[in-house]
Amino acid sequence: MRGVGEVEQNGWPAEPVARADEGTGKQARTAPAEAALLIVDDKPKNLMAVASMLEGLSERIVETTSAADALRYLLHHEVALVLLDVQMPDMDGYELAALIRQRERSRDTPIIFLTAYECDEQEVARGYALGAVDYVFKPVNPAVLRAKVKVFVDLFKKTEAVRHQADLERRLYWENLRARADKLQTERALRQIEGIQSVIIRSLPIALYTADLKGGFSGARFLSEGIANSVGFKRTAFIDDEDLWTARIHPADLPRVLSQVAAIPETGALSTEYRWRCADGSEKVFLDQGVLVRDDAGAPKEILGTCLDITYRRQLEQQLLQSQKLDAIGRLTGGIAHDFNNMLSVIIWNLDALTRSLKAGTKDQDRVTNALGAALNCADLVRQLLTFARHQPHQPKVIDLSEMISRMARLLGPVLGEHVRIETRLGESIWPIFADPAQVESALVNLAINARDSMPDGGTLTIECANVHQDAGELEPASGDYVLVTVSDTGVGMSQDVIDRAFEPFFTTKEPGKGSGLGLSMVHGFVKQAGGHVAIDSEMGAGTRIRLYLPRTTAADAREGDTSTDAEGEAPAGAHAVLVVEDNAIVRSVAVARFEELGHTVLEAESAAAALELLVSPAPIDLLFTDVVIPGGMGGLDLARRALELRPDIRVIFTSGYAASFSTVGDLPGEFLQKPYRDEDLRRVLQHTLGNGRADNDAGAPGTGD
């Protein structure tokens, strides 16, 4: 590209920067187009001569020797004037002019024909008909040519200036429209945001207030719809009565709240919790948070604050604390029960031995029998404690609660007495559950007896059963499908303090001697062990409702399999080699003595490490009798796995005072014997383990002493 006034030979100058014109879709130039001159002649000398004559009239002079190049240039550029030779070899000037006029971009471009021949009137008319504005005959008079070209150049510049001004005005118009549209859109978005904020504020459990420090604390002045509905007052009530909010703060909390409000000029902020009495007399817990606002001079002016309803949060925290407390009590109870079971094992075994050795009908036998009965009662009490602690071994099965509740309702009639009416409400197609039937029945009996005792003058006991789905959001139970068993009565009810302690072991409101305080704790332990949840709803004078959420079982859970056996009788014939592993020396000595009395050869170990030394030795061992909980790193389960690796034919009996069940043993082959066990319990398990066709090992077989 050449500078202003220079000639460009067969070249295309850069096009002015353009952008889309809003509303029209056309390209709007940011600057007026250059007044270019296009000279078309097949003879380069003529091009040079004409270009030299016009030098200085235009910013750009474009020369081309063919009609095709001229059309290509005009396709992309605007020119002020086309100087067109009439006689050209490939296409004459008239044909080129016709093509120029056919194109939208160049339709109005002025054309001056250059010709060296005299044209008759018909040809001149043809040229004017094709859009020519003038004829210049060769040889060309430079002054005449410059004068004519200057007119069209000036006209083009003025037209471009007007067009440019129109483009600017149109651009400003569209920019103004866009600015107005942006403003409207911004205002609309702002209104939407304000609407959303308003909806959020109305839906949140929140109240807003301003308090004049000079006028005192007046509490909330604006309530969201959610709070207004929950507290039972209209939203306008707190505007009509400025003292309504403070008047319903709990009397025990009000002095503290007012003292913190009075101190806010020094502290600059307020954050306090208090109880608030609703229209129906119930209480809400609010978290009140405020900040101090100062005037232009910096002096304290007013308080801006929010009151957030945290009642539900506090209830969840209370439930969590209660659950943690019961869990801690359960762990403590389980540990104590384990030690009790070890001691009771020794007591019961020795009393059993004395009973067998004493003559029937003697005073000594009566004394031993009474002592044995007391020891067995203690064992039952420990089992109840283990149920609360969720350490009691259980034998779960798939249970149809509809059938069980119907059967239990018939059996409970004589137990509860004629003054208590029993009603059952069973839903349709109740889902099966997977639990220990004995524990379910025991829970229903305990709840029924508690209900009877709360209705001294008689009443109605209602047992309901329904399928429910628990959604996420509650602390307990977890989301999922449950069978809800509800036991309700029309008795005296319970206070909140009693409800908070109802599941604690040994807590009872009954008179001394009329209750152990373990009924509800057993129910709680059983339900938790089954993976469910238990809740109490009660009011003084309005009865009690206890809800048991028991998880719905699936096909995968329906693993029937009664691991117990009814086989009883004498120990299997033939002597066997037994390895007794027990860390408690007294309990171990009792077990060793009993096995020896039954005719077996006994090896003993106080730890898993000592037992492993015997297992890797050539000593014959047919049966591993091990406690589940053994101090020292390796427990009874790991010891059994190692023993089965070393001696695949070995039989295993597990024993424990707590924290063991058939599910704990898992896929390990073996029997489970719960402490404290009696002599017949040991015989039954031995019969099941060793009395099913197992003979003495052949000589030289692995694991034998031969």
C-alpha cells in the first residue's frame, strides 16, 4: 500500500475497521472511506498517464489492466469514481459497466468512459444507459479530466462524511438503547434478588429487630412467617405491642438478657440464648445476636439484631448428649458385667458341684440350692445389663411382627389384668425384620408391664405396627425403611426429667421392691443392637407413647440358621485332649477341673502366646476351649484362626462374659458358650462339638500325641 496520493498497481489496500451495526445487521465504518479512484485500461502506458494527471486529487489511485481485476477490487472496496477504457481485449468497457451496475456494492459508483475513438450517438446513449456519468476522449486534456474527477471526489467525500455522521448517530442511538436495556435488566435482576431475599427471610426461622438504647430493649419487631406460625402470634402483634417479646422471655433468663443489652454500648455486640414462651405455653429457644449502631457523631444510637430459632438444634444436641451418655454407661456396664460373669462362673460351677455331691433333702443341700438360685438370678440380672450394653449374644431370625404382636396380645391379657384393655392396630403387608425373637418378645412384655403400672385404675394399652420410611434430616433414626412398633397407654405419663433418665439402668420411679429399673434399658439395648432407634413421647397426665424403629430386612439379611442345638445329655464317650485358654486363673482352674472330671486330658494356657506354643508342639489337642477376650494383643478369635491353620481338624468352643455373639465369631467354625454357664450347658456344647461321629485320632495323624 502506498501513501496518500500514491498509486497502487493491481493491489488491494487494507479495508477500514468495521463492526456490525446494531439493528440493521450491516457493517458500520468507524471512519469515512477513502476517496479511491479506479482506472481500468489494458495499456499500462495509458494507466500511467491518467494516474499522473490525477495525482493529488485522491488518497488512493488503483490501476488495473483487466476487467476481472477491476470486478474483484470492487467486490471488496468502495471507490469514488471508475475511469473505464471502452476498448479492452477480454471484455469491453460497456460489458464491465453492466457487471458493475449489477453488483449491490458498486451499483451507484460513478463511471467515466475513456475512449480514443469518436463514438456515435448510439454508443454514447448505450454508455449513459449503463450508468456512465461522462465521456472523456483521448488524447485527454489533463485540466478537463482533473476538473471532472475533482467533482466526483468531492461528492464522494461529502457523501462519506454524511454517512459517517449518520453511522455515529445510529451507533449512539443503539448504544443508548442498549444502556437503557442494561439498566432495565439490572433493575429487574435487583428486584428478583430482593424478591428472593424476601422469600428467604420469610421462610427462615428468624426474627429481626431494632432497639433504641434510650427506650430500652423491645425485642423482635419483624418475624418471618415460619416463626410467626410456630410461636402462635400474628406478625403485626409485635408492632402493635412493643413489650410483647420481652414479656414472654423466660423469667429466669430475662435479667441476664436485659443486663447484656444494657452493656452493649461498651461491648459493641450482643450474643445470648434464652427461652421464650409461645402462645400455646410451649417454649422455644432463641439465639439473639445484635450489633451496636452509632450515629454520625460516633455516639451509640440503636441495636440491630436477629433472633434465630435454635429449638430444634438444641433438641438434637440433647439427643446426642443423651445417646453419648447411654453409650458410655453401656460400655461401663459391659465391662462390669464381664467381671461379674467371671465370678459367677466360679460360683455357679462350684455350687453345681456341691449340689451333685450332697444328699438330697439335707439342710446343706437346701442351702446350696438357695445359693445356686441366687447366683442364677444374678446371672439373669447381668444378662439384662448386657442387653442394655448391647453385648448380649443373640440369635436373630426373620420375624413377622404382625403375627408376633397378635400372639403376644393374647398372652398379655392375663398378665396385665382385667382392668387393662389391649388394642392392636396392625398395618397391611408389614415388612419383615431381622432380630432375636426372644428379645422382641421380652421388649413387648417389659413395655406392657410398664404401661400397666402407669395405669393403676386401669386404662387402654395400644400396640401399633406400621411401615415407615425415614428421610435424612433427623439425628435418629438414620434414613431408611423401618417397621415402627408403637406401644402407648393412657396412664399418668412422665415428666421431662424422667424421660431423660428412662433408659438408664437401675433408674425407676416405682416403689422399692417393685421394679429393677432395667426394663426400659433392656428395650433400649435390644433396639440399638438390632440397628434401630427408640423414642419416648409423654406428658404428665396424658399417657406415654414409646416408638420402636426396627430396620426392615432384605433378602440378603434373611440368613436363617439356628446355631443353637437342643441336644442334651452326657458328654461324648471317649477321652479327648482339650486346650483351655483363659486369662482369669480361678475361672481357668474351674474349667480345667470340670474337663478332667469328664475324663478329658487338659492342657491350659493363660495367654494366646502360651497357647500357640502348645499348638505348634506335638502335643495332642482335639479341642480348643478359649475365651474371646484375652489380654496381650491376640484375642480368642485370632487364636482360633491360627489354630485352624496349624491343626485343620481341631474343634473350637468360644466362651465369653460379654462382647461376643455368633455374628462376632463370624465364619469361624465353632460353638459359643456364654458365661456364666452351668454344667449341663457345658455338656450340651461338648456333645454337639465332639459327639457327632468324631473318634480318637488314628496313630500318627497330625495333631495327635502318638
